[in-house]
Amino acid sequence: MKTKTVRVDALARVEGEGAFHVKVKDGKVEEAELRIYEPPRFFEAFLRGRAYAEAPDITARICGICPVAYQMSAVHAMEEAFGVQVTGPLRDLRRLLYCGEWIESHVLHAFLLHAPDFLGYADAIQMAGDHPDLVTQALRIKKAGNDIVALLGGREIHPINVRVGGFYHIPKRREWDKIVEELKWARDAMIELVRWTGQLPFPDFEQEYEFVALRHPDEYPFNEGRLVSNCGLDIPIAAFEEFMIEEHAPHSTALHAAIKGRANYFVGPLARYSLNFDRLSPLAQATAKEAGLGVECRNPFQSIVVRGVETLYAIDEALRILDHYTMPDAPSVSYTVQAGVGHGCTEAPRGILYHRYVLDEKGMIVAAQITPPTAQNQATIEADLRAFVEPRAHLPLNELTWQCEQAIRNYDPCISCSTHFLRVQVERD
């Protein structure tokens, strides 16, 4: 066979700027690279010298799609450093805020960015011409998620109501009434959409992944738990950097992550689902089975189904929390600022998001470390490209290119979140 090169210089329907390059020679994949070329934004450096209380609002600006995840990881890390724990109604409200983000993020990706791949459209605008009900339904469900974030977070994009210890302001019970009614509609609509995704045509592509996700004793994971894998990993969040390593790849401004002494790993909906199926609500479990899923899922193309199941769970969980809603005695708990190191890890829509902060006695940030989910998945995405392309190398170039793009979109990569590295060459005469 002659050499075949699959190249896309600007990926479509993903957040941020990236490209990919696959080279096949004599039927074997020689190169497979996800080239993240978006310039890094140096948030870890921006945080140094800033007060601890600024971290939730600064880190929220890293991403307009998953700002809640950045805020939650930041506040959990600060609270660990100060020895404070948020419990009761305030903790429930944090889960509710996370529900809102999962709903709006998952629906955006699954039905506006990913569904066109399965239905043969270049984008959601073209898809809407033939499937207006699908797009209208998805947008309405997404708005329900945005409404939760807007009311509890202070605004839909880059919320401003999150603080260390809780919130600045707590909405009154009556302010949730309209959202509750819309969530009830969204729950029924989401059941139908999950069943619909289960009927989509999926390539036969299952891989042996090491899934990594949070696991909580009682809950499907949002904010808390231990880091576990299907290959024996079981560590506290504070041990993240003892077991995970980030390395520079020359073709990417994002660092590649791996488990020390092992290999790349997989975070996100498939990992959460496969490691925590028993923590889903009964409704979410039953709907997943109706859509053809088992208790684990190893086909990344079925991630559209898993995201639908997680969206249904988030709606169900939001309704559960609001059904038992109790106004907290105060919008936040008190604490004492002190020097220390704090670690936080929560489940962003795309997977685990790790933060570590070193604070001085005045609560000023001395050092910061942020490891986003897409950077953790980048090496696995490239491994998927290698495994996916080789048996399909005979396909016409345009068809192979389309399928490779879809293989990357399975991960819903948030490229802007992932960029950390910049190589600078200085020449002096």
C-alpha cells in the first residue's frame, strides 16, 4: 500500500483550536497526533501572588462551558488547606450547581456537536433543517441547566456566587418553582433522547482502557470521593501527583498525562459510568439498559448515550435536591485563614479536574497546579486514532477523515482548558 496521510488543520465542533495528523504506510499507522496549538494562557502563573478568595473567580475564566468545575475544584482545595468542611444544605446546593453545568454542557455536546456525526451533517444548523424537534428539544433542556447555574451561580457564564465556604447569596425556595417545573419536563424529554441515542449506528470499536474517576461511598461523583480505576488505583485526591505524571509532547501546547510506571488513562463520562454505574439513580440505570448499555461501556462512540444517561441523572438529582430544599442558616461557613497546601478534584463534564494550591499565612497563593481533563485524555485520544485507523486505512480519504474527526469528538475535547505549555526560544547576539 502507498502512504496515506489524514490531516485536518482545524477541528470543527470542538471547544478551542486543534488539529490532527495520521500517517499510514503499508497498512500500518506510523504517526497519530492530536496537535493542540492554541496558545497557553498561564492561569497557574496568574494565580501566584493573588489572594485565595480570588481563585474561584479567576479559574472560572479558564472555560466558559465548565466554569463550575473550576470553581468547585478551587474551593475544595482551599477548604482542605484551611481545615473546613461544607456539609448539609450548602453541600447539596453545590451538587445542584454541578447538576446545572452537567446538563447544559452534556446536551450542548451530545445533541448539537456530536449528533451531526451520526446523522451525516456538517453542523447542527444543517441538522436542524431535517430534525427541528431534536434541536428544539435539546436547546430547551440545555436552558434548564443554564437556569440552575444562573440562579445559584449569579449568571450563566463564569458564575460569581461561589466562594470558599459556600456561596455569597442563597436563592429563596420560591425562586426555584419555575425551574422545578421545567426540570420535570426535561426529565421526560431526556428519557426519550437517551432511547434515541441508543439506536444510532456505532462502529465496532471497544478498547481496553484504564478508566479513572472519583468514587464516593454513596453518590454518583460530582465533588468528592477517592480516585479509583478499573486497574486497581485507589488513592485520596491529595495523592494525585504521586501517581500521575504530566509530560511535554512536542506537537502540543497541552501536557500529556499518564499513570507513573504504567500508561495513558481515560477520564470522563465513560470512566465515571463504568466505575460508578451502581451509584446512578434507578431511573438512570433503567434508561441506560433500555438504550443498550451494560454496566460499563468501552466503546467511545457510545459516549453520546452515556452523556445522555448522565444528563438524565443530573436532572433527576437536581429534582431530588430541590424536593428536599432547606434554606441554610447562612450562605457560607466560617473558617480561619492559615498557611497550608490544599488539593481539590471534582468531576467536570469531561472528567476529573485536579487543583493544588500552596498558601502562605495570609492566604496568598504561593504556587498553583491545575490538571484539566482534556490534557489527561490527549494520549488516549491518540491511541484511539491509531487503533481506529489501521483496520480502516483502505477507506477513501474523505470518509476516513470524517471518521477520525468523530473519533476525536467522542471525547468532547475542551482544548482551551488543556493548554499549559509554551516553548520559548530566545536568541541573543
